[in-house]
Amino acid sequence: KPPTSSSTFADYLFSHTMARYSAQDVDRITCDEKDATLLYVLGGSVAQGFSAASKEDAWHAQLEGLLRNSLGRKDLYVFNAAMGAFVSVQEKLAYYLAVVPRRANMVLIVDGYNDATIPANSSVRPGDPYALGLRFNQLFANGFVWWLAKHSAIVHTILERQFNAHITETRRKLEQDDALFRQHAEAIADIYVENMTEVLDMCAARGQTCLVGVQPARSLTAEYVGERMDDILSQKRIVELYKTIFARIARSPRRDRFFDLTHVFDGGAKLGYYADSVHPNS
């Protein structure tokens, strides 16, 4: 068993509503079942199975069952350590904090959408978590204004409108300024692929099989099937973001470890598989 002083910074990653194994379960199985095959999932809310009806309906639960039946092994476990709204830099930290201290045979990362859209969604720099700019403002800007906002509905409303106006202006510029958008998209792609390549390098050094699946999005599926469905940015911009990411993946020394999941809903009910702009339903 790990010592009681062992870091537990990442244990919360195993406690989301779709998690089927707690951090304590993961450690118990790892210690008690020496020959078990352990697969860790990292990513954002799609990797969590956010819009599934139940834990048993989540894709990682289905994957575990399929692998067990296919391989004839009951001691194969899919541990979910994904967290909603995470971008690749947070997923990289999750790998170091949640996976590296434990035995792992395989790591599957399902991501891409948050890196592509959160900068426009929250007006943060490419690669930054969605609330980072807000937190910096709260810590380093005028503390009195933030204190006042906690005690005054008027000041709170004014601040909220200022932030919303700033985000709206960011989106407008990204839609209308092609040169700015290209720079923005290239920064997103560089940071995303750099973070994922680092994790893949570490996996190789540790003898783990690791894969990165670039997840689908509703506006991208709409593009593939000849329909129109805008997102945080227009469908045109979302498609351009993904194309830039795939072009950067093609130049990665670990490009054979990435795979394209964006076409998984091209058939069948197509857009009907989405509960919203990105989350698949059960």
C-alpha cells in the first residue's frame, strides 16, 4: 500500500459523478490484483461520459465490458480519471499526479475540443484553463472591487457584464480577423500537441501503451454530413481549428499514437447522438 504521506492531490479525479472506481478502489485493485490489466482514461467531460444516463451507460463502462468479453479476462479495469473542462495542460498534470504514482498498463486520452474552444468560450489564452484569467483578476486586481461585488448585486452585475462583453468581443475578432484567427489556431494546435506528445513520450519511457483520441464535436459532424450547426464559434471556424490541430499532429514524432475519432457519428442518427454541442448521449 502507498504510505499515508503519499500525495492525494489527484484523488478528486476519480470522484466525479460518472466515475465507477474511487481512488481508494484503484489503489486496492492495484495492490491486491497483481496480474490485473489497468487502463486509465484521461480527458475532459466527454472522456468522463458526462451526458450518459448512468455510470453503467458511460462509454468507459461499455469499453471495459467489451474488452473483458473480447479477451476473456475479468481482471481488466478501465479507471476514469477525466475531469470536465480540462484542457491538455491539466490532462498532462493529471497523468503525472494520478497515473505515474500507480501501476498502469495503458492510458487512453480523449480530448481536443476544450483546447480548441475554451479560449473563445472564456477569453483566455490558448492552453489556459477556462477560469484562469478570472482568478488572476481576483487575486491581483483591485481587491476592494471584488469584495464589493460579493456584497453588492449592482457591482456584481456590472462586473459580470464587463466580462461577458470582453468574451463577446474576443469571439467577434476571431470570426472577423483571419490573420488573428490563424495565429490563435496555430497557438492552440502547438500547445495541445506539445502537451500530448510529452505525455506520450513519458508513456513510452515507462513502457505503457498510450493513445490520444481526438474527440468529435457536433459542428464538425454537421460539416461531415452536409449540415450547418454553429458552436461557440461558427462552424467554419471550428472546422478550421480541427484542421490546424490535425496538421500539427501530422508533424509530431508521436503522430502514430493519435487517432481521429471525429467521424464516429457520421452514420446512423448522426447529429441525434449529441446531447449538446459536444457531449454524446447514452
